[in-house]
Amino acid sequence: MEAGSITGGADRCHITLASASVRIRNMEEQLGVPLLLREHRGVVPTAAGRALSRHARAILKQSERMRDELAQYAKGIRGHIRILTNTAAQTEFLPEELGIFLTTHPSVDIELENRPSAVIAQAIAERKADVGIITDLGDNAGLETYPFRVDRLVAVTSRGHTVSSQPTVRFEELLGYDFIGLHEGSALQDHLDLQAARAGRRLKYRVRLGNFDEICNMAAKDVGIGTVPELAAVRCQRDMEISVVPLVNAWASRRLVICVHRFEELSTHAQQLVEQLKA
């Protein structure tokens, strides 16, 4: 149901389209109600389908808790944690934390996905993921949240760029220059596109890359201006000839928070991860 199409759902489950269609049809016959409405753009769940999805998630969560408790008695039973996170947390803050956690929890697997904060909050509220890392935008009603990090955005330029000599800069002042961005679909780049749209402008991309290091490297070559987390910029500045100029916009200093639906509903492993991230 999350995939929006039977083809997408089959891909996620690593089964053929024919097998997925047969399974859905068999469930509908057994339950006596349609679960999906077939439309030309895909499928949408019926009321019965949404109810089934809700109960299925509850069963999977209980199964996960059972595996966690049994893991101390039996080998070969693995735990699984699904984390949704924004770009800055995924690239700058989580790798070290998750590395420590996975090393100390060898029977746990982690599924990590990049999503915009609003999408993450909705997914956590609907129990589609275990843990989220989002910006604290005040729209997290109903979720339990815990402070995580502060993410400050800065502009990176070549050392000879016009902007490089400024002590600070407003994002709106950068919109007339060529930009170096992240690939389409990145949560941070979507955020920057939104801020540009609010200013009545569009970012002029010369190139879109896969990570902050690549953006800083291009900025050092005077290809354009990049906007990246301060932590990434300072790290890259050690090896690249770039200037780092803080953004003074209020939205450029973002508090990141951990969010969960209910801490007590999490599997034991997910609770342990949240406790580590909080610490």
C-alpha cells in the first residue's frame, strides 16, 4: 500500500508482479472484501485495506519484540530497525552512531532511508517506520521527540568568489549565482528549493551531485555555490580551498530531533538505539 502500485510493492518484497497479484486476490477472497481500488495511476487502499495494514503493522511490531526477547536464548534470530532521516543527519551525524550500534549489536540490521521531515513525521505517526530524525518544525503533534543535534547550514564557495569575503550572507542573496546541489529527491535540496520558491525565485543548478564532499569539491573549482551543513563544510575545508559563509536566515539553523510513535511500543533493539542517540 505504501508503494502506490502493485508493481512497486512487488519490487519492495522482491517477488514477481504475478505472485503479488495472486497473493492480494487470495487475501481478498479469504476476507470477503476488496483491499485495493485499482486506478489508472496505481492502487489505493480501501477502508478494509487500511484496517488490514494497521493490524499487520501491529503484528509485525509484536513479532519484532518477540524476536528481540528470544535473541538472548537462540542464535540466528535477527532484529530489524527501520529509520527515516533527513539528509544532514544521514550523512553527517548518523554514520558514526550507527557504526557503534551495529558493532555492539551484531544480530540487528538497520534499514536507513532519506525523506523530508514532514514525510518522516507522517510515516512515524502511521507506524510505517520505527525511528525518525527530523527538523523540529513544531508539526510533530502526537509523536514523542527527543533532542538530537543542531544542524547549521552554510554557503560554500571558492576562495576567490564574490561571496567568499562576506562574514555572513542571506540565502536570498545567493539566488542570482549558479548553484551546486544534491540529486533530485534529497530532503535537504527539496528544503532549499522551497526556500527559493518562497523568495519568488528558482535555484539555477549547474550540476547536481551525490554528497556534500562532492559539492564542496566543485565549489572549490568555482563551478558555483553550494549550501551544506556546517559540519560537512568545516570537514571539507581542511583539504579543499573553499570559503565557508554562514547563512543568517532563521530556517538555516535547525534543531534535529529523534521522533518515535511510542517509545514503549518499540522493539528492545530500537529502544536501545534511541537511548544511544539521545545520549
